[in-house]
Amino acid sequence: MQTTVVVGGGCSGALTAIHVSGPADRVVLVDPAPADTLGRGAAYRTTDPTHLLNSRAAAMSALADTPDDFVDWCREQGLPIGPADFAPRAVFGDYLHDRLRGADFEHARGVAIRLDTGRERLSVVLRGGQTVAADRVVLALGHGAPAGPLSITSAVRTHPYYVGNPWTPGALDRVPGDVPVLLIGTGLTALDVAMSLSNRGRRAPLHAVSRRGLLPQPHLETQPKATGTFAHDGADARGLLRAVRRYAATEADWRCAVDTLRPQIDRLWRQLSVDARRRFLQHVAAYWEVHRHRMAPTVAARVAALRDSGALRTHAAAIHSIRRGERGFVVTLRFKDRDVSWPVGAIVNCTGPGGAATSTLGRALLDDGLARRDPTGTGLDVDGHGRLVGRDGEPSDRIFAIGPTRRGAWWETTAVPEIRSQAAALARVPVPA
């Protein structure tokens, strides 16, 4: 019997274990979390009912060959969630955990800190010195911790009213309700935090700041279907952008174009030159993200109400500096035409997740030469099959990455439909003897 060790027990790890486990394969899932929390990860661990999936339930099956599985599961639980609904993320976390419990795997509770390839067999080294032998390792590291802007000094980071990672359980409990709060970022994380804090009866505004001040776009209640197809070949980012704009203009709504592009994103990404990918990341990625990762209609309505009431205020500005003040912080924002300093009582870092290369295991893989950064410097490099590429430029036949761990080398790799497809593909790859 061959052993696959999956490092990470969140969504990516759960989907991997669900697809890879079987009578001929032993699967060991390495994660420090208790067994009753496996499968949820940071995204689906929330208990806030206002935190909804940003995809309809019909797209969220964990099983690549059973597209209605999540909707059917909801029906079995007596939940009024249909294919077109945006379910609470906590419900999806329960579903993933339930499906994971039905898989045949072992849970090795611990933190993976490096891989040992010096012996005859590959092994995962845990903090404390324990090892888990493997014939194959799948890195399902999920999203890294938010890094935050350079203006976050150690004096700010250690302040009790600075929240570096809002997804840490209980992290928002220490944010006062009677002082203005700075949210660094205006993406989906910032909106989740804004809704959570607003549910607590705040008496002071929330200020969400990003360089462009862009908010995620909303889903439509009913979206029309695309009527055309998109095809493009080329290594130039500008040419791709022009082609996308031309195609979007032919559809009834731009969302049709974005959703039609989605299955092709990784092919388009990989055919771009490295320079074109870098230019995309610098100039286009922020605009793509707010159109690709959209808000559920009810979330959009709630955000609009918060903005209309003044409870949430968004700003397009750069954070020039942050210093500790008498009762919190003094933040200096750099707008296009002026610098403005504001006192705020608390700060929440909502810049979104970091990359796998910044994790303890990611850094060790780089140091040991088992991995290298992808050409854009975003994350770890993998080939077209998800095999980890080492310092020597050769892909490993024993170490794979899945989900957000592939980000950089791949682009569309953070959502359930893509991750379950990757997991199903891994299940078809024979484990090395």
C-alpha cells in the first residue's frame, strides 16, 4: 500500500483527501487543528451568518463527478438552499467536514516544518521532531497569513488594538465599538470584517483604505448565459486585455464574459510571457479580482446600506505612515493631491491572504532547494501537472501542490471548482513505487 501525505487540513487538503483516498492508498492528513475542525480552514470556519459564499451553491460540490452534491447535502440537512443560492460559509464548512469524515484517512496532528528527502523514503518532519513517511506529498497549504503593508512597524504590530489576521478566532473581539477603525484593504476580507464589526452595534465609522479604493462587484440576482465563446493565443498582456474587452462588449453583461473566461484562465496565464504576467500583477490584477470574486447580492445590499449610512467609508489612498498615538494610532494617508492624518482607535489588516512561500514549510522548501519561487515571485513554482519545481528547475515526481499553493505559477487556483478538479487529477496520478 502506497502512502500519500497531505499537508494541510483546510479546504484544499480536505478535497485532496476526499478524492485520493481509496482501498489501495493510505492517506495521512497533517494538520495541527483538532479533528472536529478539519475541512473548514480559515474561510469556512467563520460562524458569522452574514459571511456568505461568493459563488452559487450549484458550483460548490466537493466531488468532481457529482456536481449536485452540496445542494443535495443541504436538502438532506433540511436547509433551504437551492442551486442558485449563496449559502453561509459556515454551512459549506460543515459540508466539507462531513464529506471528509466519510473519506478513509489518518489525521497526524502537528505542524509540518520541512520535508526530508535524505533517506530512502520521503518524509514530512513535524515540529517536535516526529516524522511521517510518505511515497508522495501533496502540499495543501492554503492561504498564508496576511503580510500587511510596509508601514506596519513592530510598534504598531504589537499594539493590542492592531489585528494582524482577522481570521484568527476571537481576533475582532478586542476592537472597540466607540472609536474609528481603519481597515487596510477594500476587498472581500474588508467587507467581511465590516459586516462582523457592524453587527456588534458600533458607534463610530469604519474606514476601508486601498490604493485604488475598489470594492468587489456584485453578482446579479439572475445572470444571463453567455451567447458567445472566447479564444485567444498570445504572450502579450495588452493583446489579451484588448481581446477580453472586445469579447465582453458582445455579451449581455460583463459577468458572462468573466465566467466564460474562467476555465481558460490558467491556459491564458501560462502562455503569457513572464514580463506580461508581471505587468498584469502590477496594473490589472486588482481590477480583475473585483470582477472575478464578486459579492452575493444580499452582501452587496448590506455593504451599500453601511456606506449610505456613513458606517463604512471607503478611500482610494496609500498608507504613508502609521504611528502609535495617545489612544490608538495616527494614520497618514497619501491621496492624489494631499496627505491627510487621521486618529483611529484600532486597525484591522484586511489585505487578504499571503502566499505559500512565506509559510514555515514554504521557506524550508526554498532553503533546501526542493522548491523555487515562480517566475513572478508570487509563490512556489509548479509545472502544468502541479508538481513542485526545485531549485534545479526539475519537477518532482513525489511532491505536488494543490489550490492556493499553486498561485503564481497558476492563476485561477483558489476556488472550489478548480481545486476539486486538481484533486481529481491527482487521484489519477499513480503513487511512485
